[in-house]
Amino acid sequence: MALRSQKHVFNLPDDVTYFNTASLSPSFKSVEAAGIEAVINKSHPYKIPSSDFFDPVTELRKRFAKLIDCNDYQRVVTSPSVSYGMANVANNIKLQKGDEILVIEEQFPSNVYTWRKLAQRYDAKLVTIKKPAVKTNCGQQWNEAILKAITKNTAVVALGHIHWSNGIIFNLKAIRQKTLKHNALLIVDGSQSIGVMPFSIENLQPDALLCAGYKWLFGPYGCAYAYYGPKFDNGIPIEENWSNRLNSENLVGLTNYQDLYKPLANRYAVGENGSFIYVKMQLAALNEVLKYNPKDIQDYCRSISEKAIHKFREMGCSVFDAGERANHLFGIELPENIDVDLLQKKLKEQKIYVSFRGKYMRISCYLFNTENDFDKLVKAMEATFK
Ligand SMILES: Cc1ncc(COP(=O)(O)O)c(C=O)c1O
């Protein structure tokens, strides 16, 4: 059955039109409650059992593994940020001089700086695949350009499932096939897609997946997730802490220093990963996220935005065609003569929240948004464009 608005499970005021989950999501009511309870618990630390350093994190890893269709939760670990997880990836990649690392034009910086540094370290080449300068079939042409650029020289391809500011969808399956052919690694940033677009580790088999937790996964800021494939099983983490060593649950024996890490991805866990407040909020958040089928979320977002997109185009804006871009996140390219400062002011006055990223006004919507929200946005834009 088609999804309906879920605004009632959020605390968003009625006069706020929030189109900015791609930047920062609002909390589900249950996540807010879990956070408050965890804050209160801090006043009574004697009530926090030592198993809380580990068990809730294990449960969290299981929930994230389920969300990304990964059969083994031990391949999943929490991370303070995408860049932290990415640093662990890059730290365990060795390149040859002249090897190529492929990224996408205007990719999110946390997925670029890491690669620039790695390229410098090994005298490798960072290759940026430009967005084709076309208004139709851009997604298809961009994907073709990516596939063409993957050659025997490619060592790593690092990109998102969608572009973070315009929403173009990258064909990860075809990219994976080509990377396998040339023995190149595929590193995916799922920050703008996991939870709201269908995705399966078992099906795609990327080498690593990094994902912010404060957007489409509705957790607090400072909580990301990572999946590490077999290539990283025996890697070296960027920092050493007590909790990711084998048998660290035995607090009495902590100074029987241990050379071995816990299995698989656990070695990449940051110190203090058991963060009692964050983890409780994250557990509540993934509990909510897992209730909805990503395909149904896409259908819902498409159904509430379709009419508005038609109107945006009538106003002279460009929006990529449905099918080549995501429905929960898309960029609107404004006509050149538009006073963007004035538009931003008008939207703010009416409590309509969007992002401006590069040359796009980025709209992102979720189950708390409705067609009525899009009507408000259309009206505000029409008033500014006159
Ligand atoms: C595509 C993408 N990746 C990653 C991030 C966050 O990166 P980090 O966790 O390193 O701050 C964002 C934030 O906007 C993003 O849009």
C-alpha cells in the first residue's frame, strides 16, 4: 500500500516547510525521547551497566547491516563521520605511481580531500569525471563517461549513489562490474541515499560503504556508519583504542594488553564508540527508518513533488527528468536573471527551508513533507520571479 504522510511522528511545527533533510534531518519523536532519556541517565551513571559499552553498539551495527542488506553485521561499524571512515579506507590502500583514482565533478569534499592526499602520497592521479553540460539525458551521459574512464589504470572509484547537490543517480551496478574487470576498488558514499533508496551490499559487493547518520538515517550529528569489505579485513586502523581489541568486554583484564583486534570491521571503530547518548538515539532512529521500504519512500516523494516540478519548469527552471535523478533529493537550476538573494530572503520569511549548493537550489523531501509543502514553495517562487 502506498505510504501516507508521517508528519505525526515528527515534532515539526505546522508553519515550517522543511525541504532540507539532505543537510540535517529533524528527529522522529521517538529519537528525541530516547535522547532525553539518555541525557537523564547520565545523572545516574551507576545505573549504566558496563555491558552498555558494547551491547547497544552491536545492536546498532545489526540494524545498519539489515538496512544495507549485509549478511554479516561484523562487516559494519559505527564511525564519527564519513571522513573518519574514509580515512580508514585510504589508510589501507597502496597505490603505484600513475594509478588513477576516479571521482565525480563537485563531489562532497569529505570524499575528495582524502583522495587528493592519497594521490599525492603515491604520485597517483586524481581523475574527475565532469558532468556533461546537457539538460536532457545528463545522467545517462555522465554514467557513460564514468564507465569509459574506468581502465586498467584505475585503482579506485569513489563516488556516491547519487550526486549530493543535483540528485543524479549513478549506476553503481555497472560501475562495479567495470571496476571488477580492472581490479579497481569501489568505495561508495551512501550519505544521501541509504535509507531512502533501495541498496544491497550483497547485490553490489562494494569494497567499502560510508554513510552519514544525521541525514536520511535520522541520528544525531557526529554519528556515521561504515561497511568494510574483505579487502580491509586485516587493515590498520587510523587510531588505537581499548574497545576494539579482542576481549575488551572483560574490563578487569584491560591491562592484559591484547595484540588482536575484534573481527572484521570492528578494528575501525573510533574510541568511545559506545557513546551512551548518541547510540540510544541512533537505535531509535534506525528502528524508525527500518519501518519504511525505500522504494515506497521514492514513490511517495515523487507523488508529492511531481506537480511542483512541472511548475518549476514553467517558471524557466531546469530539473533533471525523474528516472535519472532521485525523488527525495534534486537540484533546481534557477533562470539566470533570478535574484537569488531575494529568493533566499523570501523563503526564509515564509519559513521554507531549502539548501543552495553550487548552482542548484537543492530540495530534499521525506515522509513528513506533503504536496501542500510543495504548493507553498511554488507560490513563494512565483512571487519572487514576477
Ligand atoms: C555526500 C555526502 N557525504 C558526506 C557528508 C558528510 O561528511 P562528513 O561526515 O565527513 O562530515 C555529506 C554532508 O553533507 C554529504 O552530503
